[in-house]
Amino acid sequence: MSSETPADRPTDTPDTSGGGRPRRALQPGDPAVAEQPDRTPHSGAPDPEATDSDATDSGAPGSPSTPVRFHDRLAARARRAEAGDPRWSWELPDSEDPDGSHHTPEDDTLHDTSDDTPGDGPEQRPGHEPDDKAADDPVVDRRVDEAGTPAREQPGDEPAGQPKDQPYEPPQQGQLGGASAWIAAAQPPAQTQTAQTQTAQAQTAQAQTAQEQTTDIEAQSSGADAESEPEPVLGPDGKPLPMPTGFGTPSKPTRKPARKAAKRRPGGKAALGGKQRFKLLQGMAPRAPREEIPDQSHLPAPQRTDLAVRVTDLSVTYRTSFEKKPTFRQAVMRLGRGQRAVREIKALQDISFEVKTGSSVGIIGRNGAGKSTLMRTLSGILPPTSGTVEVWGRASTLLALGVNFNHSLSGRENIILGALAAGLSKDEAVERAGEIADWTELGDFIDMPMRTYSSGMAARISFAIAVHMEPDILMIDEGLSTGDAHFKDKASAKMTELRDKARAMFLVSHGLGSITELCDQAIWIDKGRLIARGEPEEVVDKYLSTLRADRKRKASDFEDV
Amino acid sequence: MAGQASAPPEESIYQQFTPHRAGLPNLVEYFRLVWRRREFATEMSKSRVRGSHDNTVFGTAWLLIDPMLQSTIYFVMITFIRGHSSSGPTPGQTFAHLTSALFAFRLCQNALSTGAKSVTGAGKVLLNTNFPRLLIPLSAVRTGFTRFLPTIPLYLLIHLLVGEKWRVTMIGGIFFLGCLLVFGMGLSALAATLTVYFRDFANFLPYIMRLWMYLSPVLWLPSQIKGKPPAVQSLMEGNPMYTMLGGYSQLLQNGHVPALHVWATAAFWAIASVVVGFLFFISREREFAVRVL
């Protein structure tokens, strides 16, 4: 966790910072959540500290140091506490959240939290089950009743995508004390942040609203009182450094140079879970269905226009090394020991499907299921071991963003190189480079060496190259990131435009919400095999039920042991 | 990559990716694609040159100073340390031979060392763009050639300074230079592939190259191995550099047109290197996307 994200945020979205932040606070994959346990001890007796820090609050507003922020937070909390409610109160992220409109409750449940964790978004859903148990189990209940403990553990234990917004109120909340406890537990930071972005008066006003909302929550989650007791304690601390600079330095204008904003992005990007990233996709509306082109199977393949992609009995097998960096020295040593470090990976096995022109296809599956390999095969990067892949059109290069070639070259030169790699002629590339350069809005930086760029700026370049090559087959991978909020909107609009033009769109995502919203068919791949294909809802349901069954099976296996 | 079945118009691109036959894609199609993307290789090479500031005044100066310093060191070594025999060439001739041969050898050396790291250094472009990978080592060879070019006028100057005259037959050197360049392309592709499998290959390369230089007619004249044991002679003559560098420096320095078999052998080595190097590279390039991270 770093201070970059919160500091960056007000500059990105000065108007909406208050509304946008709560979700940030609730990122389950966020180290912030993970850090909560460590910080909780401080919060054991926060009140005296809080009163002390009232002075700090006003006395050192400009200090960006963490302790002051911590005190600030405590102070804000104390103020709110004095306002009447002895308990911690919080404000729910409401409709002023600019992103909120993009989230369905389902999204919140299902969105991926991180790229690499095998337990991605969808897999987290079955993660309720331990809570089910917790609710039923008296022993666990007792533990829950003890101040602090459960609230501390649960957010860490449950990195699911749920504890984001209040709209998530499935039956579980009523039934499960544990679940509601941590849902609630995750909310105080939201309030802290929101409140802190306001001026003092606004804070008071908000605190009142917050209290009202708190009562609402209490009403909803009756019986969760005991659990929600420790949350206030956790709340302010659980949010390590989300203090916006705008609060610490109220006199300063919030708008900072774009470069600075972008520069600070990387930390935030790493810290943000999948959800923020998916804003790009959430900005896209479901595509209007296109006219279906009648079957043209009588035509020779190159002349057909009804199909975008046809995959026939595709298998991809490759051999790779155990070693990240295979060296001659190690090879000799292995030879001495008679070992081999090569293994064969059957990435895809006997996959066949057709994609009609105008379709949006979602590809789901666990990590390592072969999704990215399939995309690479479709774009011709990895030729099949057997079977054929026919593609009507040029595939985009959105697989893993970053076509940056040479960091000592300027952004413009890298754009030209990217365009040439994509198959444009030199003249076209130079011509289009100007257009792309303008689109990235990097100003003078476009002619500076790429090594001076922040990673957000580099991401802009990569994204711009990828989307401006006018791909016929649009491929979007989940790891798509494009920099700050403004650029995300722009990127989202561009993607929508592209998607409407492209012959087909492939979307690899663990955010099952995006798949069901944006795609009109889905493919589920597991261990290189095509498990299901069809309507996104059906496929997603099947996928989720299998995951749940797996989880249960594993759990019961464990109990047997 | 795999057999793109058609060369379609821009509007309706139809691509068919099929398994490689015997590990190789359709070579005609492959080289057509290489040709179509040649501007990419050119630009990549240019960008590498720009990136290392070779196109600035001091960058270009360094491209001249570096080989000059190297030849001076070797000149000191072979004339003062090894000793200068009165029957052999004059110091001026030795220096002219040394510079011409060394500069040409450095062309190959550069191509090989830049090429070795080219694929592993290409990064994400390998993972997400579909293009014939052979362009990567080829662009490295182009870079090596760009760095070699300033030494041609340098040699011509040295040639005059040591009291030789420019001759028409010197033009014949272009053939051997071409052979060296093509030979370098094959080696570069080979080295690039090996580096993917053995990342420390580039570390061995300087030693291999130095040993190779000592075995090549750079520090000695082809005429100087006459009278050595036949085994040593055949070993020296089996070295591809023997004919290529020997013929090149002979033409440049004395204007002696080498025998026909020297030309033929040089051409043979160049073609053999390209065939072996390119085929090895192409047969392995499918794995690059999963091996290079």
C-alpha cells in the first residue's frame, strides 16, 4: 500500500473523489484490507488519541505524513462520535458515486479481485460458506462476539468482491451474522474517506447523514449489532493511507499536472483490485445486436463474411522450461544429474467453435485454463499443434498490454514501431502516429524518451497503439489498465466504438458480471478443454456451480482428514 | 507465422493458422511476410541506433575511435610483442591488413552479439504481436552493419596513409563483405535461438569470438600460414572466416584477385550459415512466445 493512490485520486477526479473513494476502500484484494489486522491494535483505545489529535488535525494540515493522517482520521471519527451516536457511524457510498452506476450487485459479487490469485472473483463467491458455518456454529459465534477479533479476521479471510457497496444485500446478510459483520466492517473506511474530503462544515453535515444511514443499516442487519460493534474501531485504521491530499492541504488547488497524476498511478494500480480496472469495461454498454448475416457455408472460406472466427479441433501443446531463465550452466548441471527441466504443457485440447460476425464472446475459466493461449492462437502468435484456426480479419494486440519497444526512444517513435509491427507501412505509421499521439494527450511528453514516463503514461501509449490499429477481431484481456480516470473514460469510449465496428469481440475476464453484461455468448475452458459454450448466463451459472461444488468437496475432504 | 493461406486485399483479410509441417511454417509465405514487414526491422534497427545515441556526433566518433583503439592495441601486440620479421610485410602493410580485416570481423561480431540478445530482449512484442520473428535478429544485423559503415572511409584513409593506392579491384571486396553480412545474418539467428534456451549464451560469446578472431586471418596474413604443418593449415582453412576475410583483405589491400575457389567457398559458407541459422530459428520461433518472458 502506498500513499500514491489516495493522493492521486483527487487530482484525477476532483469532483467525484468523495463518491468514488469508498469503493476503493473496500477493495478486497487491496492490501489495505490485509493490513487491517496489524493496525487494529492501535484502534483499541482510540478515543484519547482522537481528542489529542484534534489539535494535530488543524495544526498540521499540510503534513502528508501518515501519523497525522491517522490522527486526522481519529479526529474525524471522534467528532462524529460526539455528534450523538456513541457507535461508529458511516456513510454508505450512495448514488453520487460516479462508478456506482456501472455496478450491478452481481458485478460486485463476482468481480475479480486480483490477477494472479487462483481464487478469483467468481471463486470467492463460494467463499460465503465458511461464513455460513460461522453463523451456525456456536463456537464461532462466541468468537465473533468477542470485540474486535472477528472483524479483524474476516475481511482478511474473505477477500471476496462483496464488501463493496451496500446494494449487496442478498439473503445471506439476514441469515448470516458473520457475513454482515464483515460487510459492515468494511464500510467505515468508506465513510472516513468520504468525510475527509469535505470541509469541516460538510463533515458535520455528512456525519448527520451518515448517522441516519447507520440506523438504516442497523435496521436491516438486525442481530448484527454485536458484530458491528468492533467495526468502528477497525474502520479508521483499516484504511491505511487513504487520506486525500486535498484534505491535508486544503488551500492547494487539487488539479495537478497530468504527468504527476499518471506518475502516481502505478502504486494505485497495483493496489487496486480488479474492479477499478474493469471500469474500462463497465463504461461499455451492451452492444446492440447486429443483423445476422445468413449462412454462407457454400462460399469458399476466404470470401465468407458471416463468420469471424472458426476453430476446428484445435490443440496447442508446447514445451517449456521449469526455469525462469534457463542457462547453459544449469543445463550442464542437470545433464550431470540426469534430469530434464522441460515439461510439456497441453494448453488447449480439441477445441472447436465458430463465432459469427457481430458476436461478443466471453471466455471464462480458472487461471491457467488456457484462455490466454486461446487468444494467442486466434491472433496467430502461437500456431496450433493440430487443428486449424481461421480468422476473418486482423486481430488486435490487447492480449497483454505493453508493446513498448525501447525505453530510450520517445513515445512517438514507439508508436511508429508499434504500428509497423502491426503491419502498417512506414508512411501510414508515421501518419497515424500523429493522430495516436494526440489521442494519448501526453502533450510534450510524447517526444520525450519513454524512460521518463510513468507507468500510467506508458500504459496510455500501449493502449493507444493497440486500439488504433483498427482490429477486426477485438481481444480484451482482463489485465487491461489505462491510467487515470479521465483516460479510462476516453479509453472506454474508444473501446465501445471499436467493439461496434469490429467483426467480433473476445473478452477474457474473471469479472463474470462483465461477461454476462457485454457478451452474447460465453465459452468456458477448463484445463484446456471446452466445457461449455452458449448463453453467457447459463455458462456462468454452470461455471459457478462447479466452482462451488469443488469448494465444498475440498472442504469436506479437509474435514475427513 | 503459420500458413496464412492467402494474400488478401485489405478489406477481407482471411487468415488460416495451421500446424507447422515438420516444425516449419510455409517458408514461401513466411519470407513474403518478412519482406512485407521489412520496414519494421529497419525501424527497429534505427531505433536501436538512436537509442544508443550512435547517430550523434560523439556517438559516430566512438564508432571510429573504438575500432581504431582496438587495432592499435593489436598492432602493438603483433609488431612489438610478437616481433616483426624482416621477411614479412612492412609495418604499414601489417596495419592496413589489420584494420581492414578487424573492421570486417567486427561486423560479424557485432551482428552476433546484438543478435544474441535481440529475441530475449524483444519483450512483450513477442507475446502479443503476430509477425515473423526472424525480423528481430535481422534488424540486429542491420544495426551491426550501420555501425560498421563509418569504418569504410576510415580504412580508405588508412590505406592512403600507409602509402598504398586505391585500385579498381578493391570493388571486388564488396562481394566478400556481402558474404560476411549474410554469414552474420545466419549466425545472428542461430545465436538468438540459442540464447532463448541458454540465457547465459551471450556471456560465452565474447570468448568464442576472441578465439575465433585469433584463428582467422586478422592478426596474421593468409600467406603466413604457408609452411605450417598440414593439419594446422587445413584447420585454418576450414575456418569460414579464412576465405571471407582473406579474400576481402587481399582485394582491399593489394588488389590481388583471389582464386575462384576462394570466392566459391566464401559464398558457400554464407549460404550454409543462412540456411542453417534461419531454419533453426524458424523451427523454434513458435516456442518463443512461451519461452521468452
